[in-house]
Amino acid sequence: MSAFIHQLDDHVLHSRHPWRRGAGLAIAVAGTVILAAHGVAALLDALESSGMTGALLGGMAGAAATAAGAVAMLFLGKLNGRREDQLMAFAAGVMLAAAIVSLFIPAIEAAAPVFGNASPLAVLLALGAGIGLMLGLDKALPHAHAVSGVHGPATHASRGLLLALALFLHNFPEGMAVGIAASGGAGAVVPVALAIAVQDVPEGLLVALALGAAGMNLQRAVLLGAATGLAEPVGAWIAATVLGDNPALYPVGLAFAAGAMGFVVFHEMLPELKSRGGLPQVSGALAGGIALMLGVDLFLG
């Protein structure tokens, strides 16, 4: 861990050109905004002709955001515990709001004309199935978290790899949510894809930092942290393939994704918060993430 910190310090702080840190961060932020704008435009165009294309584009947007967060470590350097907790809380707030506003509530609305009086039961069963899937994966696959340690079956894999597997498990249901929402058109998928991409940036940064703290060198930490985002287009493709053009699966698919994402927030993300910066700051970051997602949902209508 100490070797990684020294390496990161040398890369970011002890450069012969200190101004590169600020300039590099500005370029990275500007590039991310430009790519996001083009990505949303391409997503809207693609959705007019192909739900699968829209699902894959949305999944790739999440993968790119995760990679951007991992690469940002090269410019930001190490973070103190207070900042890490606030970033995690912010990401959890965005994800929680997206699960409720962009997935669960639309699932209730879409289920009524399909299932009639049985729509509440259908939505609740699908919600429980999403939770059950993630609970099963949590028990079946070995992975690790920075605070709570190793979960799942015993393994001899390195802690760095187990940390990466944990984020892969986080990202998979996010990709599924994008793939499911894509079948509902641009108005359904853009808020979901945007919310997931926003919270993927701090997640990518945090996992890259955690990989480095687990003993991985700087380059491998960035590359592996970025690679975990590939779970999102995979999840999006699987969900879009399963749903196909069957309208009956759309509302239960939304509820299923809401359950899976809710599980990630309450079982995987919130327990990791250590409140090293104090409860008000962490709570404020959580509320800020929720408020941002609600604002995006209202803005997009």
C-alpha cells in the first residue's frame, strides 16, 4: 500500500510540471462532458430504430464513466477518508433515486394495463426476484469490500481481484437496468443511463484507489478499475435479449432491475460508509445524489 501511495504521489504531485495536474483534470472533465453529450445524442438516434443498439450504447456509457473515474485517479491523487465516504454516499444517493423514480414507479405504471388487478403482485414479485438474484450472486461469488472484507466462498484470489469482482457485481444490475429501460424508448432509458453514468464516475475512482491500497501498482489499478465497467454493456445486452419485443416483460423487468439496484445500495454501498468525515457530511452527500437524480428526472420529463 505504501509503495502505491508513493507512486501515486510521484505521478501526481512531484511532476516536473505541477500545472499538469489541474490542466489534465480540466481536459478530462471537458472531454467527459463532450463525450456524454455526443453519447446521449447518439443514444436518442439509435433508439428510434433499435432498442438493442440503445441498450448497448447506454451500457457502454456506464462503462466509459467507470473508466473515466478510474483514470481520474491519475490526476486527483489520493483522497482522504472523508472524501471517499462522501463520494460513496453521493453515488448511493443517485443509484437509490434512480431505482425508485426511473425503475420502480414506471414499473407500477406500465404493469397496470398489462396485468390489471394483479399488477401490484406482479411488480412486487419481480422486485423480490431482483433482490433474490443479487443475494444469490453475493453468496455464490467470492468478492471483497474495502470495509466489510471478503464475502462468498473461500478463495485464494488476491484481495485486489476480489475488490474488482465486487464492483463487477455492482455494475451488472446497472447494465441490466439500462437494457430493460431501453425497450421503453428514449424517454425511459436516458434518465436511467445518465444516472448510472453519473454515479459510475466516483465508483470507478474509489475502486481504483482501493485496488492500489490492496497492493496493486498504479497502472494495473487503473486498468482493472476501468475494466469492471464492462459488466454494464454485458448486463444491458442480456436484459435486452431476454425482454425482446414482449411488452408483458417490460414492467416486471423494470421492477426486477429496481430490486437488484436497491440491493446493491443497501447491502453493498451504504454499509461501506465509515462516516470518517462526520454524519452530516455523509448524509449531505447522500441527499445531494438523490436531489441530483430527481432534478434530472424532472428536467427530462
